[in-house]
Amino acid sequence: MHSARRVRATSLVALCAGAVALLAGCAAEPVGAAPTPSLAAPQLPAPKATASVTPSPAITPAPVRTVALGDSLMSGFGLDPAEAWPVMLAARGEVAMTNLACAGMGFVVQGDCGTTYAGFVPAVAALQPQLLIVESSSNDFWEDADEIRADTQDTVAELHDAAPDARIVGLSTVWNDEDDVPDDTAVTSDALREAVDAVGGTYLDIGQPLRGHPEWMQEDDVHPTPRGQRAIEQTVMSALQDAGILP
């Protein structure tokens, strides 16, 4: 197509040139040939490429490997193991829980499992949790205050050495539904606070979530019902979130 157009344009120029030569004596000035119009197709802008964006699926973080170490309030004494508050907490999905709680156990007093908290140091070493939740216990009430502090300090240090990458969280001692909380509550709680601070952990004072709710207690008035366990779990979860430990 383009070669034919060039032939026709050349003929037209030659014809006009001849006419100019014949009229040279009449024209005041030479007349040039009119410009040949361009016959090329107009250049259209190339269409812009559109990228197809596929949204990335949301990434759910893996549950935090967690170990709980405590007494009968933590083990769910008198209830189905699934009704213990650490297991309830794990049901939320943020943590993968191993519950090492044992009824009757404390930092000083041996529990039904035949050991104090220190007896579970090898288990913690084997599990290597990311989060270690340790509960101070009313089972140590009425023991010598200096012995409570020393045994708590030693045990928490051993736990830290056994799982150095774990974040250790200490929880204050939970009493029952009574308004009058024994003075020993402060002794056991303070001992754990000092021990956890010494290894760079986090101490959480969770107050008394069972206070004023006798309907949340089993008949022994020592151990909570499933509703009482839920109250503890909600309190602990809120404290963990407020401290930025769990989302």
C-alpha cells in the first residue's frame, strides 16, 4: 500500500513542476507545489496494561507454645480437665497449652503429684515453651515467709535456665469468694513478683476474680465451678492482653 502512494505523489510533483515552467513568464514569483497530504494512518496511543491484583490471603499467626504451672485452681480440681482455666484460654486459639498444674502443690509444699513446682523444671526444659505462666499458690500459706521467698526465687531461676527463651509470666495468688483475703496472699504474691522480676519476666496482679461470688464455688468453698474457672480465665486473658503479651 505505501509504494503505490509514493508513485502517485511523484507523478503529481512532476506535473506541477511542468506547469510552473510554462507559467514562469507570467508569474511574478515562482509558485511551489502544494504540500502532499500525509496518507499514513494516525498513531493511536497504545492501551495501558492493566495488572490483575490477587489479594493475599490473611496469615494467621501460629499459636504461642505455652506451659502453665500451678495448683488445683489451675488444674481444674473436681472438674473435667477441659474446664480448667488454662484449657479454656487455649480454646481461644492464641496459645497451644500444656497444663502442668497439680493439686496441693506450691513452691514450698509438695502436691498430690509428690513434688513442688521445682519438680517440673525438667518437663519445662523438654517442652521449651515460648510463654511460661506460673501461678503463686495459697498452698504455701502459713509456711515461713523467708522459705517462701527463697524457694520461689530458686525455682523461677531454674525455670528460666531450663527455658531461657521463654517469657515468664507470674500471676498473683487467687483466693476464694470471701471478702477477707488472708495476709499470706501478699506474702506468696510478692515472693513471685520479686522472683519473676529478677529473671526479666512479667508479673501480673490479677486481683480476686472469685470474690463475692459464692455461686461460682464448689461445695468445698475452695475450688471454683466451671463458671468460676471462666472468671479466672477471662481475668488472666485481659491481663495478658493489657500487658501486650497476647493479642
